[in-house]
Amino acid sequence: MISINIKNGEFQFNKWIFSPNDTLSEIKNKFSFHEFELRLKNQEYSTYRLNISEEYIIRIFFFIESIKSIEIYPININEDNRDRVSQRILENLGGTKNYSWGEVQLIIDHKACYESIVIRYNQIET
């Protein structure tokens, strides 16, 4: 199940819920080492891949301890089902829209032959 609370930006994937207020440390504690895989670290920025699904690749981007964005890449899609898969995810996330907490976007890269759904959060003031 993929959904989002359009009032506060909480993203739910199956049994896991990610809040824009969650810290990197809090999210790390939800998963095993193999489920939460560090993919890139560059000064204050880091990217993790969630290895928790056979249908989707999910990456979470952080700036220091704050979530910047979540990307969802459908796996095993082809020309016949591409539109249906993306449309189903977008419907569950309320479509491509701007919200007070951030935005939901559909990214299509025709050259690389992939598409993703991006949940991008506004920078939280500290």
C-alpha cells in the first residue's frame, strides 16, 4: 500500500510510515542494515535505498538529519503497463500537486527509460 497524508506529508509504504519530521537516526532504527542501504554520502547529503519491496525501489534523500525527498521507482514495468502503474501510484498520493509541506511530482526520463514519483519536502526551519 502506498499513500500519503495530504495534510502533513506523512508517506506510508505498507507498514512503514515516514514523516517529514523524522530524522535519519529515527528512520535507521526502523530497518535492518540490509533493508536500509547507504548508496551515497557527500558532506551533509546522503541517499539510502530501502530494500523492502519487490515491486518498487524506494530511495530517501537526507540533508544532515532531515528528509529532503523520497523517490519511488516502479520495477518491472513495460510499455503496456507503464501508464497504469504510475497513475495508480499518483492517485494514491493525490496526484502531482504542491502542498504546504512540499510537493508530489512525476519524473519521466525518456532517454534513460525510467520514471519515478518524487515526494519532495520543504526545508524545515530549525
